[in-house]
Amino acid sequence: MKGKLYIVATPIGNLDDITLRAINTLKQVDIIIAEDTRHSLKLLNHLEITKPLISYHRHNEEEKTDMILNKIEEGNNIALISDAGTPVISDPGEFIVKEALERNIEVVPIPGACAIITALMSAGVNTRSFTFYGFLSLNKKLRTKELEQIRSNRNTIILYEAPHKIINTLKDLENYVGDRKIVLARELTKIHEEFIRGTIEEVREKITTPKGEYVIIIDENSDIDTNEENELNKLTLEEHFEYYKKIGLDKKDIIKKIAKDRNVPKNEIYQHFIN
């Protein structure tokens, strides 16, 4: 009989946030796979749980997934945990979940702490609709696309960022979304938990010594409407092209954007610029 794959959320700081169901699951499974086994041992030792551990992270997930799923098919129940919070959400796990489902292995979620929800609870922003981007790409082209998407997104935006990159990321965001209100949350559930609120510029000036992973929450953009689109359509095609070129898009993407803005076929815009 096949075992099951359990996706188990663990605390993001305060160990008291572990759920009874998570503890019972970790005690009952046969094997625990962890992003960093040395880090996870601290939690498991605290809970007095002794189980075989397998290291499972972004750099070895494709290599180890088949072996882990084979063990489940042999009858072992296996739990996946990350360093902190909910696995799969901007953490390893997406690949093994997809593969497990392809092999008709039952995947059981064991919910608990999650940084994006924890930050959102106290942010004081629109929570009816939000978009989570995780960490912005380090690739310049992809990062530009993501920032452009954020600029035109009406929803509350949630991002993660490392302390050594937070200042530059806030500068990038300011260039694209301007004066929107944001909330920075760090050290969530820990003794030095902190929320910093204000415009991007105000928040950036309040950061003295960046420490701990940040959750960035950008309030909804209620100003987005058809006015911007109408303004772009008043430009000549050349001016429209230059508008997107200045924010870093390549020619192919610019043509797509112009065609979408003007509701015309891409080929029509393409022909204009090659003639």
C-alpha cells in the first residue's frame, strides 16, 4: 500500500506557533525531508522527534524526487518541511508535489505559519485581492517584466526580499510604482518583530541596519483605470515605443505591449516599425 506525502508548515520564528497536527504528523511519518537538515534538527530536537532526515532543496530536488517518491510507493509516509513556514510557497516543494500527483500519490497539506499571510494580517491594506510575487528575479530582463506587471496591477502586492537587497529593491519599486503606500514586515513572530509603514521613500529612509528577511506589501493601486491607457494611445507610435524602451523592455515585448494597449494586431505594429 502506498504511503502519503505530507506538506507540513512549521513556525517562522516563534516555536509556539507549531500546530498539534503538525507535531503529530512529524511523529508519525517514517521519514522527514527538509530544506536544511541542520536547521530543521533544532526544531525536531525541541519537539523530541527523532526521524531519518533527507536533505531536499532547490539544487537537488530533481535528483532526489524520484528516490523519495519510490520510498512512498514502497509504503513509507514522508513529510516535507522547509526552513521556516509553509513549504512550496516560495520554497522547495512545487516539483515533488507535481511529480507525486502524476504518480497518484496522495498529497496531504498540514497548514500553519506562512509569512505572507502573517504580514498581511497586520498590514492594514486591502486583503480582498492580492498578488504574491515571491522574490523578484535577479535577471535584469525578467525583473523589468515583473516590475512592469506590478506597476499595472490593481491588487495589493506581496514580495519577499533579503536584507542585503532590500534598499535596491525599494529603489526599483519606487521607479515603477511611485508614491504608493507600503508596509515592510520583518522578524515576524519573533521578539524584534517590526512593521514599517509609509510611502516607499519614507520606508526606505527608516531602514538603518537591514536585518532579517523582509515581506514587502504594496497597497492596492486604486488609481489604475483607463486613463493611463487613453494617455498612451494619444502618443504617436514612436513615442509609445520610446515609453516602453525607457523602462527596459526589448523590441519584441514593446510591440506586444503597444498592440495590446491599442487593441490592434501585433503584425500591424511590427510592419510599421520595419517599413
